[in-house]
Amino acid sequence: MNQKASKSHARTELPAATPPLSRPSQVTDGKPTLRRFHQARWDEPIIFELSQPGQRGVLAPELEDGICSEVGDVLMTLPENMRRKRPPELPELSQPQVLRHYVRLSQENLGTDLNVDVGQGTCTMKYSPKINDQLARSPKVAELHPLQAEETVQGILEIMYRFEQILREISGMDRFSLQPGAGSAAIYTNASIIRAYHAFRGEAEKRDEIITTIFSHPSNAACARTAGFKIITLYPDEEGYPDLEALKAAVSERTAGLMITNPEDTGIYNPNIAEFVRIVHEAGGLCAYDQANANGVLGITRARDAGFDLCHFNLHKTFSTPHGCGGPGGGVVGASKELARFLPVPLVEVDGTEGRASLYYLDWDRPDSIGKIGPFYGNASVIVKAYAWIMSLGAEGLREVAEIATLNNNYLLHRMLEIPGVSAPYARGRHRIEQVRYSWQELAEQTGVHSEELGLRAADFGVHYWTSHHPYIVPEPCTLEPTESYSKDELDEYADIMAHVAGEAQADPELVRTAPHNSTIHTIDHTPLDDPSRWAMTWRAYQKKVKRQT
Amino acid sequence: MGKRLGLIVNPVAGIGGRVGLKGSDGAEVQQRARALGATPQALHRAAEALERLMAVEDLEIVTYPGEMGEDAIRAGGFDFTPNWTVRVVGSITPSATTARHTRQAAREMQRLGVDLLLFAGGDGTARDIYEAVGLDLPVLGIPAGVKIHSAVYATSPRGAGDLAALYLEGRAGSLREAEVMDIDEEAFRQGALAARLYGYLRIPYRTSLVQSTKVASTGEAAALAGIAEDVVESMQANCLYIIGPGTTTRGIAGALGLEKTLLGVDVVRLAEGQGAVPTAEKRGELVAADVNEAQLLALLDEQGEPGAERALPARIIVTPIGGQGFLFGRGNQQISPRVIQRACTHARQPWENLIVVSTPDKLYALGTQPLLVDTGDQAVDELLTGYVIVVTGYHERAVRKVAH
């Protein structure tokens, strides 16, 4: 098969009958080092396109006349302006069609249950024990309704209460809100609390600047901006460490707070973190700790001990609930005693007074609260899974998670640096915490093959790979985070795939540049992501913006 | 759908470098360089770039004869590449090509409708290309000259080839204006460095091959609009604003309803009674266009003695030179040490009256390298050394190190 021809493969083209372009597996000591992989490719339409008028998955029985005459037209009880003029344009399909559709889509996915998922750095992809899913899916949890009376949901309130105590212990903070549904919701909560604190002190007008670093999760800058702050971003020093002198130049009487990730997305732990906090406090600002990268410091360092006023954890990262597909997630926010008054409402409280109907209750009477940041009390099923995961490990187990995640990462770092063309910029010669942002710049300069293309080729061997958030400060970036879930053999497999693909880039760049060859689809055009006139988040928008143009 | 690529090689580019002549402009220098045993570098560098274009299918290369492009193609055997065609246009006298031929070739290629013009050379070559095609044609420089101060060059010949390939394949969609800089070679050979800004060329620009869905990058135009809105919002009545050259600073004048000179330093202030109006409605008044140092000092004098009771403020707005990071001393020498000192007198800290603006992308490209000042006055350079807060968007700032 002509290699060049493969580049023009349209999505509808049939896969090649012969094993396409995968080089024979290398054989060492009698066993193949790389597995042969080929992903399913169904060319499956969008479910709306599969719709055929009249198809049904469930046929509701006709109502008996007696009931109809007694109840009348139930829809008429809804206010006029809430009633639809015509039914929603939902896709019409039978049950097996729906089942096939979603099973096919699942086969076209390189999900975390399928691959050695160390390539999605910053996301903390770890194994999420299935038993925790079963607990969350059990009717005892799944059939609860958030509007039930407190005395009928004592069990879940107890779990939330106990879970908060655990989070306090892990972080050193004094109170937690479990309400935010994701990391960015939690970071937005942090920004809102910082704003509320300065407003409380009559300084909201004056203190309108949030300081962050370029290697913090970009959500810190984005959420603080959304909350109305001005953003000052610090660049690292020549060694890649957060620049203390730059912080000194940035703080002033306008500083509202510092919002940073530590360790940063480079896997580098800020050695001056206590000094950062001190300088910002001295300037009158608050410090919020984005603990999305907490997996390597569990049981080792605590946000409050470093002086932070606020912190948040991603339950779907560090606490295994799991991460992926946009949710459901949990972004729990911890606050110091001084700031607890500003946390979202309600908080779960306990009152053992005799004669009370229930031990656990929801406290809505919090006048200084920033209000609600999400519905109800948080994602109950996610909280149950995180609670179950922590209870299965205990305090020592959590510390072991951090130690193994760090060990795994540094082993992978060692293996990766054996590959010609890759480097780990900054903090040279030093260990990293739980992830590393590598650079393939040297390989790209030698071969013209870019990091993204290496990732697409890696997919041909059944593993996922990610570059970095934008901007690409590290050129030709690649961010790997192996977590505690993977064995040495699995890390070796991933490193072998990287070495193989990098070798292909040297020997046969065209093979890599035209990848993937064994995956569901080839490259797709990403330019519409930069073009609001072509964004289509819904089927209706797709028909309006995309279909009419073609 | 085939693509058409223009290729121009300045055969004498870089010829002076290896023999220590600090540039290759002028027939006399080229003869001296040859006499000293110099060999042309540009041909090999162009071939190196073309090597990286091999992934592009269906390519028609339009080039000039012999040493101006054809030789580079033959040297690399690119005329045998499947699905590539090579078309040689124009005529030259071998070993006697001049800047005139470069300009002529560029115009010819523009007329033939090339999608991108690749040229190998140095700052002098970039100036010739600019004179010939201005902002009308996407171009990209293969670095081959002794002096590369212009931001229109890729960092290496291979980098130029890669970027050109991405652009032709439609994978580096956006274009941006980059500086064409050059120094006075005669002065340079005598030890003095005087870089000037000659204009802008439109070059392809690699946002990224694969966009992460976690981040939406907003593009150059949105960044420029955000920076302009931020600066205009902060503008005060009666303050004199000295605006240095650049695309970024031009946007600020534009937001005030003013036309800025492309390469010059212009002076503006808010129009009468505009101090308190909403940002979007603020209008400016052009005090003077394309001023020199003496005119700037005179205008500053009119604001009153700094520190005096009735003195009116003055602020300087500059943007770093792309790829190099110079804030002062390259392309904006009109804003002299005396002008800077004057603006900084009585400021609480040196950068208080100096507004630095930059798109985030320009800063990212500098990596951890500091911004630079080279005003020609050691004391002023030292005054400005430290950290500066750069306006990178509406209500967005970056702290960058400044060195000299």
C-alpha cells in the first residue's frame, strides 16, 4: 500500500484488507514487545441522523377511558407559557438500534478501561474500582431525591459529613463545600470567596487583581476573569521554577489573591511555596491552592500547613471517581476557619441534641455565603465513590498512592529520557512529582514530525497521548502522568511504544505524519474550533451552521 | 487541489558572515567576501528547507533561474519528486544578481498567484521582498543571511520548511504581520548598531496542529482588540501618549479612531472632554505623527517640568520586537534615553509611565528569555532592568523579566 495515499483517506473509505502499515512487532527474547492493535471503525452517523419517523423504543400503553375522563388533559395543569407548541424533535429509534449505536461508539473510543492510560497528563487517569460504581448505582443511593426531607436521607448526609472530615484531615482546612460539580466550578468558587472576603472588608473595589502562574491550570486565570478580576500571569525563571522575584513585582495594594497549582503541570513542585504565600498575605491578598495535581502529595504536604486560605480537590482526578467524558465530577472546596462563612450553602451539620428528628441536617442559615455554585449539595454519586475509595485505602493507603504515583512517574521519566529526541525541560537532573511535561523539540527539528503526530501514531498501538494545555510554552509538548495504577510492565509497554514511534519518526517520518492508520478515524480538521461561526454544540446548531454551508 | 509555492534565493546572502564582514550588502563587500574565500550559504539552506516540504503532495514550485532558486531545487533533486512540478521564470545574468532581481522575482511570483513565497536570505532580502509585495502576499523567510533581525524568518531552514508545509496543507491557517528590520551595515561594520524597522510582511503562523478542546485560542485579532480596549480604558485626559511602532500599538491608535503611521512614533492624547466617556466611545487626537527625538522632547517640554505642580503626565507605549524581545533600542530609537528618562522622572517605579503591550503569542515564543533594552545609555538600561508588567489582553497581564 502506498504510504502517501493513506493520507487522503476519507472517513467513509473502507479500511484496507491487509494489516495497514503497522510494522511487524519487534521480537525480543522470543516475545513481541508491541502489541498489534486495530480499532473498530463503524463510520457511525450521529443519532439524530439515524432517526426514522415512527420508530419507537418503548410503546406506552393506552390509558383507560375511566382514567382519562377522571384526570383530563394533564398537560393543561402546566402554565400556558411552559407548554410546547409542538413536540421536541427527539430522534426516533428502536431499542436495538439505540443499543447498537452506543456500543459501536464505545468501540471507537480509546477509553481508560481499554488502554494503558498514562498519556493524559494532568488528568490523573487511575483505575476506578468497579465496586465503587456498584455502590453509587445501588438503589439506596441512586433512588434518593435531593428534595427529600432530611430525616429520610440521614445515610447520605452522614456520608457527606464524614467525607468532609476526611478532606479536612487531608488538607488541614477547617470546612469544605462538596457542592461544586467540577474543578473549574471549584476554582470559580475560590475566586468568588476571595471577592466576597474583600467585599466584606470594604476593599472589593480596590483589590481587583489575581496573580497566577503560566504553568498553573489555565482554569485559574479563566475563572478569576469570569469572576471579574484582572489577571497577572507569572512566567517561570530560567530553571522553570515559579519566579519569586516576578511575584514580588506583581503584588501591590491591588492584589486580591494568588491562585496557583502546585506541583505545576510540569510536575515541578514550587520550592518557595511558603514564601509565595507569605508575600501575598503581606500584601493583603488571599491564597487559593488548586490541588488538581494532588495525587503526588497526598499525606505528604497539606495546603493549610503551607498557609493557604482556600484549596480544592478534583474528586474525579485524585479520588478516582473516575475522570472522563465530561462528568459527573466533583470539585470540593476547602476553606480556613476565617473564610468558612463564605462557603456555598448549604453545609452538612451534625446536632446530637436529644429530641431532634435527625442527627444530620443542612445548614442554610449562612448569611455571608457566596450562595449556590451548583444544584443541591454536590454530585451525591461521585461523593459516594470518592468516600468508598478513600475508606478502602485509609490514611496510610493514601500516602502510598502518592509515593507509588511519584515513583511510577520518575521511572517513566527515566525510561523516556533514554529515547533520542525527547527532553524534560526545566529543573534538569531533578526528580518530578506526579507528572512530566516532556518536549520533542529535538526530534521535531531532526525529522519534521510534531508532537501531535507522535500521539496520533501512538494511537495505532492502542494508547492515548496528550500534548499540553495551550499555550505551548514547552515546545512540542507531551504530558505523561502514570499515577499509581500501572505496573512496571505497563509503564515499560508505554515507554516502548514511545521509543518505537520516535524511532519511526527518524526512519520513516511519513508513516508517522500520516497516522493514525489503525484507529477509528484519521486526522480531522480542527480549525472550526477557532472559529465561532462554525462551532456546533447542539444538533440544531450543527444543522444551522454546518449543514447549510455544505 | 495543487498548491503553488514561490522560491527566491538570494545567492549572496550570508556570504560575508563566515569571513567576518558583518553583512553582505553591496557589490564591493560581496567581492571582498569572495576574495576572502567565502562560499554562498543560501543554496544549501534553501535545499534544507525544501527537504521538509516533501510531505506536500501536488506542489508546483515557481522559481527564478540558476543561483536564484533553480540550483537549489536541482541540488536537492526536488525536480524528481513525484507530483511536484518546477517552473522556472524570468532571466538573470549568473553571478551578477542584485536586489533589483529579488524585487522583480517577488513581483513576478505574486503575479503568477503563488500561495506562499519562500525566500532565503537575510534582513536585506526581507526588505526587498517587502518593497516588492508588502502585505499582499503570504511569505516566509529561510534564514541564510548574516544579519537576521527581522521576525519574518523561521528559526532554522528546517523550521521554515515545516511551517511552509503546514501552511500549504492548510494546517497553519492564520497569518500575522511580522517585522522587517535591518541595520545600517556601514555603521555596523564600524561597530555601531542601529536597527531600523522597515515594514511588515505577512507570515504563516503555527497555532497548533491539534487544538485541545479544553482551551479555545482566540486568535490574533481578538488579542489585539483586547489589548487596545485595556489601554484605552486606562487613558487619562491631558496625558500625552507616545506610541511606538508595531501592529499591537497600531491597534490602540485605531481604537481611538486614529490612523497610526506604520513605522513611525506617533503622539496622541484623548480628544477634548473624552476623559470620562465610556471606553468604546473614547476618541483620540493626533498631536504629531512620525516624530523624531527632538520633536518628542519639545512636546514633553510643553507638558511642563516633571514634578512641577502644574505638570501634565506623559506615557510611552511600546511592544517588543517579535522573536527578539527588544523593547527599546531596535526600531524605535526616536524614543531615546532622554525621552525615556524624561517620562520616568518622578515615577514611583521605573515602568510606571511605560506601557508595554504584547499579544500572548509573542511572549510565548520568547520562552523564558527576558525582554531586552538597549537604549544606548547604560544608566537608562540599568534603570529599566528588572521586571515589567505587560498588557497581554483586556484586564490581562504578564510579568516578564527585563535585561540589557
